[in-house]
Amino acid sequence: MGKVIKVAGPLIVASGMQESRMFDVVRVGRDRLIGEIIELRGEMASIQVYEETAGIGAGDDVVSTGAPLSVELGPGLIESIFDGIQRPLTILLKKSGDRITRGIEASPLNHNKLWEFIPTVAVDTHVIAGDEIGYVQETPSVRHKIMIPFGVTGVVKKIKSGNFTIDETVAEILTDEKIVSVTMLQKCAVRSGRPYAEKESPSTPMITGQRVIDTFFPIARGGVAAIPGPFGSGKTVVQHQLAKWASADIIVYVGCGERGNEMTDVLNEFPALKDPQTGEPLMKRTVLIANTSDMPVAAREASIYTGITIGEYFRDMGYNVAIMADSTSRWAEALREMSGRLEEMPGEEGYPAYLSSRLAEFYERAGAVRVLGSKNIKGSISAIGAVSPPGGDLSEPVSQATLRIIKVFWGLSASLAYRRHFPAVDWILSYSLYSDRLNNWYNENVSPDWSSLTTSAMAILQEESTLQEIVRLVGADALSSKDKITMDTAKSIREDYLHQDAFNEIDTYTSLTKQYRMLKLIISFDKLARQALEKNIEAEDIIELQVKEKIGRAKYLEEADLAKFDEIEAEMKKEIAKLIG
């Protein structure tokens, strides 16, 4: 047992801790506040406390639990809402009201609830770590697999069926040395990744239904992406859209230092939102971690590790998981505050020198993997982090450290946001290093000319960027007829295709088939317009054709009405043919 000798906000220094180890969880004072050892010097330990430390003084007891910060993994995770250290907020609300009482304890999972365990292996089956021995149908959307724990290999000597709590034995495994009892509960330290058999190169896109992302800057399943942008540019809305519509089996949403009202929106929206994949409420395959800006700063630092560990657990079942971290900038601010209190040598702008390595540790836990077990099952974690650079300055340390790690950069533009163009993803600034790798998938599964269409569209947008300089200098009248068509097509791509209304029931999500039909319509009009120019038709006459309005409103066609694209295309050809005479 140690004694407190110094208190500096959430940082406590205790003596007499020579038996402790780094990252051990401790209990501090009479209220048994939760803390974690983050520095050891001889018998002196620096402890970050995950609760308000008011009232703690010199001489108070510090008791080490001898175990690292861990999460409980088992049935009951889905639909749960946790804080940064996996305390269930719904239980804390009942116990202490709207404000979390210091020292309050609550088990992350319900240890009294009975779950129906359905075995999938027989007695005398040889199993290794990661093998499924049974499952619980946790929600209509999630089959929760019960797996053999790490380090256990042997023969199933007993397997049960029926209703059990997560602490009760459901199977007994005979190993070389003894009988091992297996329950539905696992515990896992959060600061080190769960093991897997092999990491693979991501090759399948995670479809988001957001046109600017799927078309120009796709992310692969198992990929990593960042959404940097200034205040008000729509980072949180983009992440909400991805959480709602991304083609992932499990969503883990981490509100890391987020505003309370934005987390409230998530908590209100997700239960009411119908999952397009299953028809069930979206919460039926979602885990929420809410560590809002008014919660203890130390727990904010732990929250993304809690989230990624839960994600790895579902990945090990063979699921495709998407984790949203909003925002890593506020996580880095928590890291900076704790580093300052430890009196460590500051790096750029006061951030600790290890900022880049900590960010890399988080993002590198994403990926497509072949999981442990004998069945050659694959799973993935796609990590998407929002970055909130002060004033939108992408040269600041968190943005720069993130850019060195991620492969997809969805840069949000303040000027686009001010013009009410959402999502405000800047198509000139953004990039995806997965595009070339995923083009084959798009060409095989959507249309053989997908990649050529997207290349043509991006070339037009880039050419428009150059032509705008000329327009600003000498005016639009100085443009040639071909340049006028280029500007008009680019406007159509921007306003009719890339602009997407997150709050419109039809426009909020666009399937890949509809995306292809929309883009093909715009590019086909561009080609026909250029053919008309060769017949000496004025650019202004082409631009004013009535079919242009139907092209612009094609985004509001329902998925069941995609045949109407053929009608618009036929009308487009007819009007241009009539113009040519």
C-alpha cells in the first residue's frame, strides 16, 4: 500500500509503490478513485486518476489492484453506452443521477442476466485459441460468438447448452496440464492489441453511401482515414453519416472530448434510425463510448484504447468493424495536459514528444486480418479519426502526425462549408491511397467503366480549378466554348453529384449503382455537349437545355426508380440531336 505525497489535478504522486508495475490500476483515497500508473521512479509512482481528485490529500492510501486497465468482453456489449474506462453510463445514471459520483463502481456488463448459449462444437473436438465453441444471439443483428481464450489449446470434454450468466462455465477444455473452464466473459488489457494470425492487405472497399467518398476517396475495409477540418466544417456530421451507413457489421463510436449536445444527438438518433442492412434499429449493432468534454481529462486519454479493444474483440469473431474517434485532437490535448503535469520535456506546441508514436499505436491496431483459430476466418477494423486543428491550420502537430500515418485524407474546407456545400470535402486537397487498389473491385462489381468515369470527373474538377483563376482575372466571357462546357460540367458534378443532403431521406444514402448512374449521366452529357460544339452549336444553347434540370434532380430518385435514368438519358440525347438538327 502506498501513500499520496502530491496532488496536481488528475495527477497524483504516491510513495511506497515499489511492488507496482507500469499501467497497473490503483484505487486512491477513501472514495477508492480509479487511477492508472503512468510513471515509476523507484518507489515513487505517478498516477493519472480517471475521476475528480478534489478532497484527496497527502497521506491518503493508494492500493494497487495488480492488474492493468482492462475491459470486460462478452454478451451485453452491443447497445451499451460506456464512459472512457468502460463504466456503463445507463447504470451510473440510475445510481447517481446526471453527474457521476466520485468513486462510484459499476460492472461494465450485467453479470446477473441470463443469455441463451447455443453450442457449435461437440465433445472430443480439438480446439485452439480463437475457435468458436458456441454463440449467443445478442441482438437480431449480431451473433455473439463465444471463443476459446488466448493460450488455451486442447480437447472439449464438456459443452453445455441453455441459459447462463457470463460468469458461469459453458465448456471445459482438457489441455496438456489441466482442465480449463471457459465462460462467456473475457477480460483484456486495453493498451496492447489483441493477437491475430496474420495481417493482410486491405482489398475491399467499405461502402459509405457518401458520393464524394465512395467515388473519389474510397476507404478499404481495414483502412485508416482522417477527417481534419476547422470548426463548423461538418466533421461530426460526416462521422455520424459514416456510422449510420458504412458497410460494417459493428460500429464503435468514441466521443472523445466531444460536446455533450453532439453525443446527445447520437444517443437520440441511433435508436430511432433504421439500419439499411438489417431493418433493425442501428443501435442493435453499435457500441457507444461517451467521454464528453466535461468529463475527467485522464479518462478521455483512455477512451480510444477502450474503443479499439472492443473493436478488436468483434474483429476476432470475423466481423468487419468501423471505429469512429471524434476527435483525436481532444485526445491529444488530454495527452498534453497529463504530460505537462508529469513535467516531461515538451515537444512542438507543448505536445509530448511521443505524440506521433501514440497516434501510430492507435491507428496501427486497425487493419484486415486473418484471426486466430483453425477456421481461417477474416475480420477487419476500419479506423476513422476526426482532427480539429485550431483555426483549420493543418500544419499543427496533431494533423501532421496523423497525415504521416493514415492513407485516406478527407480534408474539409471552411469555404465550402460557408457556401453550404456539404459534405465539405475538398476534392483538390483530399486523397486516398487505396484508390488504385480498389478500382479493380469497382470495375468488377459496379461497372467496367467505373474507374474511367471517376478519372474523367476528377480531371474536369481539376481543370475547373485552373479556369477559375482565368475567370477571376478576365471574366467568364473570355473563356472558349469548350471551357464553358467544362465549367458547366464541373458545376453539375459539384452541385448535383458531390453535394449531398444528410437530412434528406433519399439523398442521405446513395448506393454504388445509383452513384454510377448519376455520374455517367453527367459525363455523358459532357461528351454529347462537346460533340454538339463540333457542329457549331453555341455553348450557351447547350447549357440552357431543359434536360439539365432533370439531371440535377436525379439525386432525389429512389433506389427503386433507377430505370428513370434511362429515360433521362434518352431525353438528353433527343434534345441535343434536335439542337444539332
